[in-house]
Amino acid sequence: MGRFILVRLLQSIVALVGISVFIFILVRAAGDPTILMRSSQTSEEDAQNIRVQLGLDKSQPEQYWIFVTSLIHGDLGDSLIKRKPVTEMIMAALPNSLKLVLASFGLSMLTALLLGVLGATRRDTWLDNGVKFIAILGQAVPNFWLAIVAIYVFSVVLKLLPTSGTGSLAHFVLPVGTLAFWILPGIMRLIRSSMLDVLDSEYIKLARIKGLPEGKIIWKHALRNALIAPLTAAGFIFAMLITGTAVIETVFSWPGVGRLTVEAVMGLDFPIVQGVTLMVAVIVLTVNLLVDILYAYIDPQIRYQRT
Amino acid sequence: MEETEVVTGEMDYGNTRRASIFTQLTFIIPAFVLAVLVFIAIFAPAVAPHPPNKMSLTKRLQPPAFVMGGSRAHILGTDKLGRDILSRAIYGARVSISVSLLVILITSSCGTILGITAGYLGGRVDGLIMRITDVSLCFPALLLAMLLAVSIGPSFLTVVLSMSILGWAPYARLIRGETLKLREADFVAQARIIGSSALRIMVRHIFPNIINPLIIMMTLSVGMLILTESTLSYLGFGIPPPTPSWGSMVSDGRSLIDRAWWISFFPGIAIGLVVLSGNFLGDWLRDKLDPRLRQI
């Protein structure tokens, strides 16, 4: 197990180095950042000074080394437009995103558990078919469109909820609801199908023969095992959450990391985009590492198979 | 990849007349929708009632024909520049189709080559390819799209690249799994005994046997790709304006949602309809060709 974790950790670090080189090359491919920063009065001499200040006069490997060492110190550079440290800007926006993500994830996980289990235990009833129908629609409809339709229905027509921004609890309802709905179908289908597999197994039959109450069999014995499938998809669900958050934050003008990045792309403010990408890469790799370790802990076969 | 399940398959067991009609419909309707889509995309100039970028300041924000105040000239209404929504939606199909077809072509060929190589050769090659696959599977394509949009600028090529660079991974994983099963098959062993090279076995013996899952996966990915493309253009780093695309049309209507709901509404319906058709067609194909692939 120790060897497995070590190998995995090393692989993650290699992946991270790969991603950082990729980002470094892309950002350098973007061309001279002083073009963006200079105004009509900027002389060539000033531009040269900025280049020296940014370290652009050094050789490529040297620049990469500076890039990496400042990364390790948590320095992601300064925003080209706001002239503020990127780390500071991300940290200011992060709590808003976390609130949105955690609330949506919690909501969709609970709903997915409930509907997934009910769908599996009441297979082919109107409830199961209804749930499947919603899941099929939910996977086909674009989330930004659904969010706009929700704004139209609840804010414009019914005048119940605010159209955008933050502040009160009411501001949470639409963003959290639409983001939760976006990730719901995937998780729900996973839980439903793995629940169906588990309910078919020998130990559930044994539990029934033993005379355990049905509720206990389903919610305790079966569900616990059925949850392994969504766990393996955690990385994928996480990627969906990140994409969904960026979109939903943009639709609702939610002051989170997603909107910060989208606006940075518009303004060609690449230090922010680069910083957010790196941050997400670190989080994604960490999540995958943890899932792998957890999974190997649950299922010993993996330890030997995949190292 | 999404875990899509089949609605029709489970009703098939009884093999009743009703179930069989239903199965037929889940093929006919989506195939019809996609055929219409391809048709109007190719013949957009002939089908569209107006040029997609023709502005008219006197006809701004006209509601659809079936709403009070709408006119027959603009069946789905006009946007804030007086452009016809229906015509723009028809031209928007071109973007969605060309992007997704190109991405499918690139990702499926790269994914197949890598998947067969990893599965057949095994060992270190397999380990390396699968690690890269695992990382690619979990890295959000949107983030890569942002990075590319900011470094090389938004364009058709940027959109295709940002969807392709990570998009091969699901193919590689699926094809590797299929190859692993085939590798131990008798016909592969016999080919090896008569001295066929690894390359020849992969191309002549393994590839023909993975075509079914490949086609299923390609069909199932249409929906996902159209959703991704529209998300990119909604956020503003898809195909740059004035080329109409469904995502950017929805985005145009966001700030006018209290006055002109139709600007956002209809392009979104178009996206949903096409994605739904792609998913249904994929499910139908899977049931037809290879029902054991339920887990894709």
C-alpha cells in the first residue's frame, strides 16, 4: 500500500510538471504581454523596462524556472488589468464559489441518493420512469439556457427571486438550483444502476432471508456498497462541477472564481487564467490521487493492477 | 463519459408490439431530427428566410409570429439588432455540426490508435498512455478552452483544438478495454503464431472487431460535443461573432430576458433537441449493435 501511494504521488507530480510546462508554452505563445499593457504614450524604452521587470529578457528555461519557483511560493503573478496579485484575487473570489459549489453538490447528492435508490427499488413504476425522463432531459438541455429560463420564470414572470448578484439567501436559490440540476442526472444514474447491481447480489438475498426489515436492507446494506460506483466517478463529477460553476456564475453575475476567469479571458488577462488553470490542475490531481488511494484501500486488486 | 442508460432496452424483454413500436420510434424520430439538421445546415442559404446578419433597426425585438405583436415575416422574432432569430438558428446549425463532426473525427482516430496500442502492447506503454488518459478524463475541457482562447485567441481552430486535446481520452479507455478482451482471443493467437507483426495484428485483426463500440461511442458523443460547443460560445470563447452560433444567441438574450424571452429561448430548444436526438440515437445503436456496452 505504501509503495502504491508513493508511485501514485510521483505520477501526479510528473503530471503536474507536464501541465505547468504546457501552460508555460501556451502563455509564451500568446506573444508579448507589453502590447496589452502599453498605452499610446508608452515608449519602446518603457516597454523594454516592463519586459525586464517581468523577466521576459531571460532565456526560456530560466523563465520557466522563475515561473515554477514563484509558483511554489504561491505567487501567481499580477493581473495585467487590475494590477493586483492573482493569488489575492482568486482568494477573494474563492469563498463565493465554494458556497455555491458546496450547496449545489450537497443538494444534488441528496436528491440523487433519494431518487436513485427509489428508482432502483421501484423499478419500472411511474416514479422510476419519471425520474429517468427528467434525467434524460437534464442531460440534453444546456445549463446556461436552463438558468436563463429559470430567471425568466421565477424572476421576470413570478417576481419571486432576484435575477442575479449575491446578498440574501434568495440569491442562492436559482444558481444553486440550476447548478445542482446540471450535475444531478449523472450521479443519479450511477447510483441507480449500481444499486440495481447490488440488490441482485447474494448478500442482499441473505439479508432478506435473515429477515431484516426492507428499509434497513436498502438504506444500510445495499446503499453502502452502491456508493462505490459514484466514488470512482468522483473525478469526472468534479470536472463537471467546475465547468458548471463557471457557466452558472457567469449567468447570475456571481462574484466567484468562474466569473473572474471568464472575464479575464475576455480581457486577455492571462496571469489570472493561468493561475486558475494551475490551481484547478492541482485540485483535480489531488482529488484523483485521493480517490485512487481510497479505492485501492477498498479494493485490494487495484493496488496490483494499476501500479 | 456519461453513464447513459436505455429506456427502450428495458421495455424490450416482453417483445410486445407496443415496445417494438416504441423502439422503432426512438430510432426514427432522432434520425429524422439529425437528418433535417444536416440538411438545413448544408442548404442554409436556401432554407433561411433572411440573411443571418441582416440588421434592421426598425424591426428590433419583434416577438415571434404566434405572440401578440409578432409578424409572419419573422416567425421566431428578431433580436436587439433586428436580425431574424430563425435564420440565425438555421445558420447556427452549421457551426454546431462542423465543430462536432471535426472533433469526432480527430478524437475517435487518436483515441482508437492510442487505445489499441495501449491494450495490445501492454506493459509500460499501456501504463503511460492510461495515466495520461486518466488525467485527461478529469481535466475540465472548459479550462483548456479558456487557456487557448486567451493565448491563441478565439477562432474555429481554437474551439476544435480545445475540445480535441482532451476528447480522445474516453475513446482510448473504451478501445483499450475492448482490445484487452480481444488480445486473448484465438484468432489473435493464431495470427501471432503465423508470424504476423504487432502492427498488422492491431490493424487487420483487432481494429475490425472494435468498430461497433467505436461507432456507438461516436454517436453518443455528438450530444456532449454540441453541449460543449454551445457552452464555449455562450461564454464568448467559441466561434467569434458575427458568425451565428446557438450558444452566443442564447447569450445575446440574457440581458434582455425581461423584455424579449424569445432571443434566448429558441436557440436553447434547438440545442436540447439535437442533443436529445444524438443521445437517443446512440442508445438505440448500442442496443442494436452491442447491448453489453451499457456502461459507456
